[in-house]
Amino acid sequence: AIVGLATNWLALKWIFEPVNPTKIGPFILQGQFLRRQQEVAKEFSSFFANNVLTSEKLWDSILNDPSTKSSFGLLFTNHLKKFANVLSGGVGFLLPGGILTKASSSALEKLPNHLHVLHPYVDKALGLQFTLRTQME
């Protein structure tokens, strides 16, 4: 256990310290992570933006995760009702009860089949790779 603790401590010191480059004779010492920070930032941001937080995975979570599905459905339904009210000039449609709720449910069922065309745009608009890389550098 003590050997493992010492090994872990030494590895962390080697990776992160010294923070600022320190010249000792002909050698310049700096933590390996900090020395390669720009390279690590580039690789991490690329991996994260292309594999972890993509438009497809975000939408899948919004539409299927139990913690967000009902909230998104309610939000979608409320906006559909507001949109219908605007279209009617504020007078409001005299529609049979629940028709907009049924229309909303139907639209939510069909939505996943139509999102694929948005994924490239959403990924680009989020600019996650650039944001992550610049914040990590």
C-alpha cells in the first residue's frame, strides 16, 4: 500500500509540477501536463465534442431521459399553444378540448425521425470543440 501511495504521489508530481518552467543547469523542468497543455486541450476537445456531447446525444437525452422527457413535452406543448394563439391573431382557436395537446404528442412522437438534418448545424452552432479548447489552453 505504501509503495502504491508513493508511486501515485510521484506520478502526480511529475505530471503537474513544477507549474512554471524551472531551469536546472542545461535542463528545463515543467510538469508534463502543463508542457503539453495545448496538445492535450486540442485532443480532449476534439474527442469530447465528437463523441460525448454531440447534438444527437443531446437530443436523445432530451427526448428519452426520464428526468427531461416530461419537462420538454410540457415546454413543447405550451409553445405550440402560444403559436396557435399568435396564428389566430390573439382571438384563440375554438378547437375541441385537447386537440393541441394531441397535436403536440403526435409531433413529439415524430420529432426524432426528423432531427437528423439538424445535427450538423447544432454541432457547429454549439462550437463546443473551439470553446473547450480555448478554455483549456
